[in-house]
Amino acid sequence: RQTRERPSTANVLRDTVAHLDDVAAEAVSTGFPGVDRALAGGFRPGELIVLAAPTSRGKSAFALNVAANIARNGGAALVLSLEMHERELARRLLYSEAQVEHPLGPGAISETARERIQHAADKFSRLKLAIEYRPSLTPMILRAVAQRFAREWGGIQLIVADYMGLMKPDAPQERREREVASITRELKLIAGELNCAVLGVAQLNREISHREDGLPRLSDLRDSGAVEQDSDVVMFLAELCDQPGVSLIIGKTRRGPLATVHLSFRASMTRFEDAA
């Protein structure tokens, strides 16, 4: 009684062929053409994407840029930070959008810059973009907050958790590896339940700094191998010796080949751009 009638393989195949174009249409553009090409269109609903790098490499800035791009293109994005207050994140968002450098002291912002920042604030206040500081974030809290915004917006395309290493599990475990495994499992389930992409920001182990080539590897992901196992896409931000700017390395993807995308990072504006 608990089993349902199984559809025939022939019907499944016919339905798949009939909806081939829908798969590409489901992808949500990141706003970076090179990244979208590398990921066959962008992020997909139901995916857990991990963005990892050593400290102070622009992980939070890139995640915020992607969320802003999705909202600007008519989508809905939720950013939950365990590190930075809403005001600091909003400041980064506005300077990036207005393309204004962070002031070096009080009174250092010109009137022209203020007008551009105000224009950016007016624009984002009308978009479906929410930024919240949640220092005690758990998967249960993340699910509840995301469900609230999904109901309000009529759906959601991206949830950013910045960063996963500071998240607490719903049920404490004896070992941190098990806690991280339960967190990544729940994040993957949330992505499926809300039919959206979840972007988890992660730290890398310090061993990468002692490596001659400086290239990040999946084994560098901190705390648990479950981060690698449960994720659909793993991306690394790195500075390569033979390339200017910052490179986004696709270290794992369940669709398509691995790739490297070259970006430029304007640190004074916390703004990433396509290198082209």
C-alpha cells in the first residue's frame, strides 16, 4: 500500500526528451558570463554549491556579488552571514554596485559618490534581496528564514550561508566532522525542498599556503569530507602565478568538465568582474 505505481522507463525517456530545453532554462545566471559557461548556464535549483578559499581572498564579496546579480536580474536571493553585521554587508553591496571606493576616513566621500550610493540603495530596496546577520545559524533556523522569504517573494533562487564552518548543527555531535556532515546534508535537503541553489562559503586548510603551486584541492576543504561528498559544485578562489587577477577554479561539478574562470577583483569596491 505504501508503494506507488512506477512509471515505465519508456515514459520517463519520452518525458525527458520532451523537456530537454527546460533543463538549461532552469539555470540561474550568476551574472558572470565566464562562470555561467563553465557551469552550463549557472546555478541549478536543488544544488549545493560550495565556494572555498583561504581567509581574506574575497569569498564573501563574490557570494554577495552573485546574490546581487540574481536579484538585479529579477530573481530572489537571501544572504545569511555568521561573520558580518547587516550594515557592513550593505555597505559592501552599495559600494560595489555604485562602483565607489571605500573611504579612507570620515568625510572622504564626495557628493557625486554619495548620489551614486543613494541611487544604488534605492534600486536594491525594490529588489528581492535580503541580508541578515545570524551568528547562531543552524540548518533549522536557515530553513525557517528561507521559507518565510520564499512565501513572501513567491519563490527563491539563491540562499547564501557565509560561512558553513561557523554554523551549528541542530543536534550537537561528539566530533566536529559529524556536525559538519549533518550541516551539509541539511543544506542539500533545503536546496531540494525550496527548489533553489544553496551557496555555502567554506574555509580551506592552511596546508595550501605551504604548497609550491598554491593550487587548492578538494582535500583542502576544512572539517569534513562530507562537504565534498554532499556538494554538487565546488569552486575555489585562487591567485595563480601565471594569471593576473583572481581565478575561480571549478574543482567539482556533477555536470560538464572542470574549468578555470579568470576574474578581476577590485578590492577597494569589493567588486568582482569578468576578466574579459
